[in-house]
Amino acid sequence: MFFYAEAIMPSITRIRSVADTMMYLVEGDSRALLVDTGCGAGNLREFVNTLTDKPVIVVLTHGHVDHALGARGFDEVYISPLDREVYLEHSSPEAQRGFLTAMPKEAFGPFDTPRDDADWSDPLPFEKMRPLHIGDTFELGGVSAVITEGAGHTPGCVTVLFPELRALLLGDACNDFTFLFERHSASVVDYRAMLTRLWDAVDGAYDRTLFLHRSGEGAADMISAVIKVCDDILAGRSDAIPFHSFIGDGLIAKEMDPDSGRRRDGKAGNVVYDPAKLGK
């Protein structure tokens, strides 16, 4: 088993997969929208066919290995042109297989571990995907998806607002453990400016926030909470806890519980940043 689906609200199904990756299938009366496609383990197209018989549009929030590599088999796939370099780096066989090799065993949960080529979906070539831009709106029939800002985690990272459902998918763009330390990530100053624009655009338009890891749920005030974290980093009030991973090293702004991934002070929002990229 490589996928598990759970209905989380009317019109939205959360799809969980290996290595703590998840996707969202949003259905309208005439079409469906799939947000992200996981790391390419298993045949996602076949699994989605068991959930809906409507035409499926795919939106990739960003080009990282754990979110964009299962898109093959879908006819209409969108990604920001700004994430071209990210996607090309992360879609190599070495990056795809290496990602799972680096994950701890517990990250697989109830899912199977891909063992040979038959367990993998080859990544879709970037040239076969369509350009995605801020402000793009996908009408699904009674439900719409509006592409909103999210750059920082990667140059082309996006968030998705579902106005009729009053839900905002923040994904990896802004959450309880936002990665902002990778080579392609923005400076803290530029990231904060993006969050301010995003908050101005979506404030009051949603009640529920959705994410792409762990529980998939988080605080409704996550954007403003992470803006405050950025302010603390820039003002020298960061806890500056060293963080090491297979994709690089950074500093955690606020002390956290490693088991839950939440801040020890009980507040929402956190950032792992590169102290050399503050942008002051």
C-alpha cells in the first residue's frame, strides 16, 4: 500500500503517502483538483481514479522531491516556472531514491517501502507541465481554487485558497516548521514581505488551514504567527537552535518538541533559517 485517503471536509480528501507526504483532492461538480503528487512511490493516477471519475487538474505547490514527482499519468499539470531549477534538481533518480533512503523508518508508517523500479513512477518532464501564476483560478463547479502567494521555501512555492470551502492550503510555505534554509530559499526579509502580502490577500477569507506534513492541520493564524517569528529572527530574539538534515543545516528560531514538531511555548509557527540569508 502506497496511499491512504481520508475525507476531511465536504469536497476535500486528504491523501497520505510514504515518508510523511500528503496531497489533497478537491472535487467540484464538474472537475477535480489534485494538489501535489508525492515522491513518485506507487501509481498515484490509478489511486486517484478510485476516488473520482471527474477530469483531474494537478497543481504542484513547489518542485521538491516529496511533492512533485508523482505527476506522470495526469494530462493537465501546473507548476510555477520559478521552480524549474528546483524541480530539475529534485526529479533525478538519485534525488528521488535518496530522499527515501534518508528518511527514518518510522516515517513510512503503514505504507510499503518502494523496492524496485516497478514501485516508482517516473517524474513528468518539466516541459510537459503548464505554467502556474499567482492569481490563477481553477473553476471546478461550485468550488474554486485560487493560487495565492507562498514564495520563500522555494522561489515558486504557492498556496491555494478555496473560497467557497473557506479553507487555505498553506502547505510547506508557512507552518509550524517552515524550511527557509535551503539553497533556493529566500532571505528572511523577503519571506516576511511575501507573508505580509499573503495575509493582506486572504485575511478573513478562510477558517481552516491545511498543510502537507504531520497531521495536515494547524492554527488559523499561522501566517501572522510566522510573521512574528520572522520579526524575532531579524531583531535577534531567535533561540538559534542548530538543525541538521540531509538537505542542509540551519537554525531553528523557536525551541520545539522534536516528537510533535510544535513549539515548546505552545505558540504557532516556526522557521528554520540560514543565518547568512537574513537580508537585512
